Amino acid sequence: MNTLNGKKCLITGASSGLGLELTKLLIRQGAEVIMLCRNASKGKKIVEELLSEHPDASLQIEIADFCSLDSVKRFTKDFKRKHQSLDILINNAALLKNKTTKTIDGFESMFQVNYLAPFMLTNSLLPLLEKGKSSQIINITLPPDDLRLDFNNIQSPADFKPMRHLFDTKLCFFLYSLELTDRLKKSNIKVFTGVPNARPFKTRLGRELPFLMKLIMWIISVDVRKVAGNIVQIAEKDDFRQGFVFKGLKEIKLNFYWENADVRNELWRNTENILINQN
């Protein structure tokens, strides 16, 4: 029996890389897929191509730009108006920039796209996930285990290094995921967090990096088509426990810092204050 057949799945960053490969695999499994993209024309073209190959697929596109929190708010409001429930949310969208920039909201771009926007999106969609069938949130993030947050410079460090700041934002989203897991332990929503492979996988994430760095990343990375199936396996099986943290299909043990509820709660409070002040 195909456990994904008919399940409603929302994928962020779905127009390329891992998000696109997940879309292809999920529609083949019979899931109803909503691709959340930033670029409307690109997204519509991809949907047309996929539907020409899979005319019976249940596939649609929605638009939200994570560089604008108003865009995220409009999307979630509209999505909740059109849908009564959601079974799977895959938070895959990410941004890696070569230099620090700010969004229209005044936040550092990578911090907003990789953390603030998915924090807002996920929390806003929890009521729909609570009405889903054995609902799942799958967050694509796994920072180095020796990384620690500097709450005094949480948005952007004075000494900006692209990869280090990427990992900082991924750590924020990772700690949020662990805290969300704890807060949802009595609900029907399971939270899974991790990456589909032990080695990096090929995406367009590093397209703004210097040529040499892009070349090195490309050489050491594996084809995303070979690893996307690991995420689908996690989504389709019921034997992964709540809070499963993964690299590939292997469970990762949490270190002391990740398990520190004080750190996770401080991050959550700081994030709520940031968003409240933004309003």
C-alpha cells in the first residue's frame, strides 16, 4: 500500500535542487503536491513540464518570497482559506549569499530566508497540520555539531563568512525544530529534521560564491537525484519516531548543546520578539 497516495504535501524551495526532485518523486507516489516558489514564471513552466510527463499528477504552484515577511503572511492566510488540512510540510528553501545584505524587512537576508520566514510559515500552518493524516514536518537542516549561537550577533556577525553564516542560520532553524518537536509531543504532528545524505548534494545554493569555492563544492557533492529518495522514505514510513534527526537514513544523536532547553527557548523568545517588533 502506498502511504503517500492522496496526501497533501507543501514543499518550499520547490523549483530547483532537492525541492524539485522531491516534487517529482512525491507526485509519482500519488501525493498531492503544492510547490511553493519565489519566481512565478519559472514555477509555472516547471509545473507545465511535469504535468506533460505526468498528466494525472495532482500538482499546483503557490508563490511566496521569503525575503518579504508580508509575502509569507499573505501566502499562509490564502493557503488556510483554500485548504482545510495539510499532511506534510517540507521546509527546504535556503539562501547562501557571498556578502551580507538586508531584506525589505530590514533583516539580514540569509537569517530571514533560512530561519525567520520558515519559523513564521511553519507556526502559521500548524492548525492545518493538526487536521492532517499522521502529519509530518520535515525540516532540511543539520549544522555542524560544534557550532554555538552568539545571541548578541544572531542576525549577522561582524566578521561575515558566507558558509559560517549559512551554518549559523541553519543552527537557528535546527534548534527551532528540536524545540518544536518538544512542544508538539502530545499532538499528531511528527517533526523530522536533517539532511538526505552524509556528503553535500548538488544544488544551486552556492551560485553566488566565488568560482573556486563553487568548483570545490561541486566536486565533493553527490547528485541530488540519488539522495532525494531518503526524504521520501522518511515521509512514507510510520516507524520513524517523533523528533527523528537524520543524516541520510541514519539517526543522529543529539549533543548537549542541542538538547539544552534553555538555549532553544531563548532563541524562540528572541525570534518572537524580533517578529513582534517588526510588526
